[in-house]
Amino acid sequence: MVTTIFRVLFGTFVYTIIIALAAPFPSAAGLFLTFPALNGLGFFYSARSDVEAMAKSMLWLPVINGALCAAYIVVFLALNQGADPTMLAWVLAITVALVWLAIAFRKPIRDGIAQRHQLTYAVIVLLAGCALVAIAPHVLNGPAIAQSSSESTLIANSFDLFIQILWQSKLKNTLFASCLLFFLVLTAIIPRPPDVRGILAGLPIVPFGGLVSVAGDSAALSEHLNIFERMAASVGLAPAVAVWFIYGYSKYLTTRKPLRAHFLDAAITFAALLGAWFFCGLAIIGIAYALSYIGQPGTCPGCT
């Protein structure tokens, strides 16, 4: 039990740092919806022998979660004028959660993506994401994505706003800690096969909860609608980042030769996880800024 509590506290601390580092880039919010934080810790806290089977089923989750997040955003943008925003936010959250439960544990998902097809699958997800982002400006009748007017200010004053960011992220941090605790306790008390562990490590409670927190605050509805519009423009590429993370980090874990010193081996494995997360963050920020540039007047035909 002590080990579980330590793992939850440590994992939540790491996630808090990720949230704080991502906060200065609100234009990348849609891309961060499926950031593979729980996926990575699920791998790190699991036996090496389970990683391959976990990855097979886990690879489906970013696509499922990303599609449901996109559906949530699009439906909210379409219906918010004719319904109470808070009620609509919760109805949509319950609906997408039920849809997730109906899909996630079906046999094709549990069987996962065969190892020989995983690279092809990752490429297809990336290309599909690029296509979705390309058509988003035309569907949304606006620029692909715009850099938030406050983004440069956030970057400049990120240290001063650190405590404020942590306070604003308390719901996400609480949800993440709950998901990690659920994953660790359930898989410890009731041993689950690796394919189910892979699905549980992709629980979308954090992104769904984040969407509710944005959608349900009617005090600044117009601002939050703008946030959703930016998310909708970029969320198509979010699953690709997570899929490539799962593919790359799982390959690293299954092909590396473990060291005899357990502590040193765990430290190296975690350092690799931090590196993989770092590159995910760079990719997300790079995509967000590329889309921001494309969305500027004169750079995106038909989007001005």
C-alpha cells in the first residue's frame, strides 16, 4: 500500500510539472488532450513482460479518446446556443464516457494492433491527423489555429504564474491522481491481463474532465468557445503524438537489456520516459506554432 501511495504521489507530481510546462502554450490545448502521461506511467509501473501486450491494446486508445474529445467539442459548439452550457457539458461528458465504455473493452480493441502492423498503423494515424487538420479551417469557417493573445505574456511571466497555474489545474491533477490510483489498485488487487492493463492505462477521465471544466463555466462562455474552436482545429493530430509515443517507448522497453542493479535500471528507464515526454511536448508545441503560422492572413488560402 505504501508503494502504491508513493507511486501515485510521484506520478501526480510528474504530471503537475507537465501541466505547468504546457500552460504557457494555450494554442496547443487541443493537442495536449491525449498527452501520454498515464500511458507512460502505466508502462513504467508494469512488468517488462507485459509491455508488448499492453502496447497492442493501448495503441487504439489515443484514437478512441481523440475522436470522442473531438465529438464532444464539435457537438458543444453546435448546441451551446440552445442549451444551458453547464447541463450540456455534463450530458456530453456522461455520453462520451458511456460510449468509451461500450467501445474500449471490445475484443478487437483488447486484441490490439499486431506488432508487425504497428509502424504502419502509426503512419496512418499521422497522415489521417494531417488530413483532419487540413480540412478543419473549412469546417470551422475560420483560421486553422491562432496563437492566443496572452500566450507571449504567459511565456514571459510563466514563473510568476506558476502557483496560479497549479491552482487552476487542481481538477486535472486530482483526476489524474484518481486514474493512476485506480490503475494501480485495480491491477494489484484483481490481476488483469496485459491487454486490459493497456486499456486502463489509457483512461480518458482527465481530458473528459478538462473539457467539462471549460464547457461548464458559463461566466466566460465566449472565451471558452474560442478555446474550443482552437482545440477543434488541432485535435485531429493529438492521437498521432500519443500513438508514436506508445510505439516508440514500448519498443525501447522490450528491446533494451535490463541492468542487474534494479534501482539504476529503473532510473535509466524513467530517464528515457522523461525524454520521450519531452519530445512529445516539442512535437505538440511545434505543430501548434506551425498551425498558428498557417492560420495567419495571407498564408492559408480560403482561411482569411
